[in-house]
Amino acid sequence: MTWLAAKNRLATGERMECWNTNVHIGCSFCAELKETREHLFFDCLYSRQIWEALVGGLMGSVYTWEWTNILNQISLNERTDMSLFIVRHEIVGVVTEVGSKVEKFKVGDKVGVGCLVGSCGSCQSCADDLENYCPKQILTYGFPYYDGTRTYGGYSDHMVAEEHFVLRWPENLPLDSGAPLLCAGITTYSPLRYFGLDKPGVKVGVVGLGGLGHVAVKLAKAFGAEVTVFSTTAAKKQEALEGLKADHFIVSKDAEQMQV
Ligand SMILES: [Zn+2]
Ligand SMILES: [Zn+2]
């Protein structure tokens, strides 16, 4: 995605408008009428808050939200402030130590962690099981932990997480191939459930057969839905139909196929 953003190839409102004049081209976060790359990164006040929360502390005195300055920072050879910054979520592993009040897990258990390792536990968002909106949430990387250290993401050797944010890992699910379920999986599972597309007979369209798309196809098929994949890449047809058992495949660049 960083590459897409750097090359200005993201599907922003501004770029979508060139292909289809009927699409909504405004920013989904604020009232800005035209969503451009510069708006998203980070003229937009909403996305700028997220950017600041994520990297503000890490970048320290060189913190910036201006796109060209960010690119300059990324291309610098010396980045001492960020040299220990390891990203990643979708984390799986084995419990090596548990706190005295931990009840759900013991040493040796296989577990998974999504994007969060902590939250305040007392605000309305936490009470509603929407900890991802908690103003004191602690993400798996780049966030200050309770003891003042920083979370260092899924590539680090060890990670400390509250048991509330730890998932028990099924014995029959390989750690490596199951890991994407912790983000790509839940991101596609959640809307399928929320919009009632989790039953046999419903028709589900999946646009794009990438990291999320292929999981969406597998989940929708497991729910019994009739699945149509829309892709710009004709070469993915075999993977979609034979590998993932989608029912239909449509090349979205082919105007004739899109008529059907
Ligand atoms: Zn905006
Ligand atoms: Zn909270």
C-alpha cells in the first residue's frame, strides 16, 4: 500500500472519478468534497489524528504529516528514532508466561493476537465490545504500553497482551496459514455476518482477489453463498474457480462481461 500511495495509484475518489463519473468521490472520513492522495495522507483531519497517534512518538522531533516530508523521511538512510520500529499484526505464537490473574491461558497454549493488546476497559466503547474505538487503545505496534515501553509488533520475539485480546488457537489450524484470519479473515467475516450474507443461497460479489478477497471467497463459500469474483486480472480465473471454488469469475475491465 505504501508503494501504491507513493506512486499515487490508490483508488482515491479523485482517481475513481476518471473511470466512473457516478462514484462518490468525497472523503469518507470528513466533509472534503474530493478525496485525493494528499487529502488522505494527511490533509484530512481525521486521518492525520490516526497518523499522529501511530507515529507521533516514534518520529519524535522529525514528526511530520506532510506527504513530501514523509517520503523524505522514509528515504533517509539514518533513522535512529525509528530503528527499532517493527510493524505487523496478525500475530500467532505460544504462551511463555502468564500473569497471576490470567485465567484463560497457561504456558504452552497456542494463541493469536489481532490488532490490539490493551484498552482502558472502562469507557463506553470498551463496554460495547468496540475496544478499537477506545481512546486509550494499545495497538500491537508503535503504542506506549502500561510500563512506558512501546509495543513492537508481530515480528518481535515476545509480546505482552491482556488476555481479553488473546485468542485461543485451534489445535488443528497451522499457525502460519491461519495467521491471516486475525485481520484479513475478520475483516471479511465481519461484513458477511453483519449484512446477513452468511447463509446458503445468497449471492456474494467479491471485488479483487488479493489478500482479503481470497479469504472472502473461502468464507462465503463455506457459508454456502453463490460467489462471483470481479477482478481486473483475467489470469486469476483458474485460481478463483478451481482453487477457491468461486462460482463465477468476471473480468471487470471487460465491458461485455460486466453487462451480464
Ligand atoms: Zn477527510
Ligand atoms: Zn476504553
